[in-house]
Amino acid sequence: MTINILGQDYDFQEISAKEDTRLADNDGYMDGLAKIIRIEIDFNENHPLASRDIPEYRRRVRRHEIIHAFFEESGLTRYKEDELLTDWISLQFPKMLKVFQQAGGL
């Protein structure tokens, strides 16, 4: 599927690490030059997070990689590789969205 991030189209795919070796060591990645976001699709019972909520983890990985792309397209190259900040936003965004909605901030 194609998603639009700040006016730039990105090819967003959920595929297997067998199809893309960059997913062998990552659950997802964003390539700002190629305008691609890829997420590992083959989480299974051997995945380190299998004891947790896999669907929620998958949503978090999607948000995480999309946030990297927002930094890329905003010209915030200093932050696009900041895993701590990106992960914090991906974890907190659903909570922030709920508060924004409650307060009429959207």
C-alpha cells in the first residue's frame, strides 16, 4: 500500500524476512531514500515478544517506522535515527491522541 507522509508517498509493506534480509535483525525499517517502510510479518511463537500482545506490538512497530519517516520528511535528520525518541513517541502517541480528542485539540 502507499501512504503519504507530509506530501511524500512511501511504499508501506508487511513482508517476511525471507523476502528482505534487512528484516532478519529488525522488526521493521524505514528507508528515506527509497521511500519504503517495511514491517516483518512473520511474528510467531518463537518471537521474543510472543508472550505479549503481538497485535499491539505490530501496531507499535508500524507507528515507530512511520515516525522515522515523519522526521525524514520534516528535514529533522538529527532525530530520524534517534531510536529512543522515536520509540517514546510510538509508545505515547495513542495516549496523547486520546487526550487530544478529549480536550477537543484536534
